[in-house]
Amino acid sequence: MAAGLALFPQVTQAQAIIKQDPTIKAMTEQVSAQELERLVRGLVSFETRHSLSSVKDKKKGIGAARNWAEAEMQKAAATSGGRMTVTQDKYLVKADGRRVKEDVEFANVMATLKGTDPNDDRVFIVSGHIDSRNTDVMDAVGKAPGANDDGSGTAAVIELARVMAKQAFPATIIFVCVQGEEQGLIGARHLAERAKKENWNLVAMLNNDMIGNSLSDETGLADNTRVRIFSEGVPALETPEMTAMRKSTGGENDSRSRQLARYMKEMANRYVPQLEVVLNYRTDRFLRGGDHTPFSQMGFTAIRVCEMNENYQYQHQNVRTEKGIAYGDFPEHVDFEYMRKNTAMNLATLANLASAPYSPENVGVVTSNLTNKTELKWEAPAKGKKPAGYYILMRETSSPMWEKKIYVDGNATTTILPYSKDNYFFAVQAVDAQGHESLPVMPKPLR
């Protein structure tokens, strides 16, 4: 057999074992439902976090909430050995005649956990939006507790920073409480534009928006075992070359964001008991959007994590009691154990991605000969640590998830599989000795 060539039947069962990192598992178990509840109640204490509310009041409004979130993240940074820095990225938002009535200062509260490898420029972002609203999106003074929307996502981000600050990762992770989602995704767009302008190697963006409600107001059913991940299929920023490739290979279900969603589902299965990820093949809820959207529009890999059942008696509602029904987004309606599991899923995903090797490069499937076998080729990552090996991922064309993981030694750069490329989709991901896996890369035709 030629050097560097691997054939599937030679793969041993021992090589194919999927590893669970005990350090990451221990980190997921450090995520605390009690701490998440404390954070949500802290956010609600500001009465409103509307983006147009006061930035000067020390006890009420968005300014006080931003300062509080910064202080909470500074507590996490103090345990990081200097690797984490915290800042408020402030910027002026001009009146737009729609949801911003006058020029106003916005800020994203950011904690950056710097990667330890100077040759690793990868960046991973996890976000929740700190602003809240009630029924009138322009009401900046009425009570808008926002416990679940999106106190849950914001608290998750702060809790992730607390747990992860103590650990070192080769790549950089940014924990961000974004402002202005309810006014038109303003803070997320600002951050995505900054990432584009500053040429960040942003590998993945995880948006958490409403991850704490487990009770449906319409059915009365509670479900704290399932969570949705939304991901785009056809990329919002698609070049003509990408369009041609997608159409010729049938890749409508294999965008990078779709690969990230599958990756998160696998991490949940591996690290978080009693949590099932439901892959939703929409960019977001029907005709609705979230803070991952500007990142997708600029070509970044981004997804949204969202509870399985939304409760519209609490969401975007004025605080009131009407016909015996109490409306308003209060902490009493948040399922903190459910929120803990969803936060732990984010942690397992971020920790594995930030620890993994770079993805393999120039992945291709050989098409020069008609054959019922499939020959894949790739190149080792040009940056970062050398992979211990590679997983060849495989699934039937109608399957939503990868069904086989075939291990190939790290010295190999090609493999031949006894399966037809006509009948299966394939991808390649790099893996290190501890079992940390990169995002998969779909092969392009090689002639």
C-alpha cells in the first residue's frame, strides 16, 4: 500500500473509540443551577434593561445592568491567571427613525479568554443579549424583567466565563453580553462588523437566546430534556462558486453552520445527560431572527440555541394580571435545571473546539475514476498542533446526523472507503490524542 494511504478495513475498534475528556466533563458538572438563578435574579433587579433606558442611574436601566455584568465577569477574570480581560465595547448608535429614536451609547460587555498558543489565532464567541423589552418595543421606562428573554442567555454567558476562566485553551474564547437585540440586532451587528474589519479568524459563534423556559403556555406540557439549535442551510453569504458546488454535490444541508449544529448535538450526547438536541433546519424561528443572524450574513459560522417551547404569556409582555393570568418574564418562570443543562452543552462545545486541532485543509474526494469506492484526500492543518489522527465522517444522504466515525492515523492524508460517494456524504475532521475534534470539512471534487 502506498505511503500515507489508509484503507477502512484496517481500522481497529480501539482506534475508533470516542473519548470523553474528564476535565471537560468536570467543567460541565461545575455549571450551577443555583448560580444561574442568582445571575438571572440580579439581571431582573434592574427593572428594565431596555437599550434606550438610563445609562446613568446606578440601580435601574441598561447602564447599571452593563456595569453589573462587567463586575461579574471581572470576578471570573480574577481566577484566570491574567488570561481573561473584561471590557465594555462602547459605541454610538445613531437614531434610525424606527427603534432608536435618538443618538445613544450602546455597549457589548465582553470577557476575552486569550488562547495560550501564540500560533493559534482562532476565535470562538458565545453570546446572550443583555437588553430586555415589554410589549411596546419603544417603552424604555416600563418594567421589563427579561428573566428568560434574554436573562437566561446572558446568565449562561457569565456562568460559562466563571467556570472556564480557570482553564487554559490553545484558542481564544470571547464571552459577550450583547446589547440591542430587541432594537434590531444592533450589538451583534456591531460585533460581527468588528470581527470582519479586524480580520478575526472567527471559527464559530454560539448565540443563546431564551434557554430557560420548559413550559408551554398552550399545551401545559413541560419539557426540560430537549433544546433546539437553529442553523442556516444555504449560506447567507454565498459566492457563485459556492452556489455551483452546492448544487452539483447536493450540499444544501451541509453548510458550516449546519456542521456546527451537528457538532453541538454530539457534544450534548457525550457530556450532558438527559438533554436531546433537536436540529431545526431554519436560520431561526419562522420569519424571526436573533443575534447570530448578522454573523451569518457576513459569512461566519453561527447558530442559535433556543428552548424547545416558548411561552408567550411571559415573552415580550407588559407586567400585569389579566383574567387571572399573570403576565411578565420573571425568574419564577425559569427552569434553572433546564438552563443548567443548556449551559453545560455550550461549555462542552466551546471547550472541545478551543482545545481541538485546526480543521484539515484542502479536503477532497477523488472523481477521476468511476468506482464504487470512495477515495478522500486532505492536508494536515498548517497551524496549531499536529493532529493525532482524523475522523472520516459518513452518513446516508437522507440522514440528518453523521452515522459512522472512521479513525485514520495522523500520518495519513488519504483513505479509500468501500462505500460509494453516490450513496453517502463524507467529511473529515482532525482529532488530538485527548479526543478533541475539530469541526468537520466537506470534501470538494478532485479530478
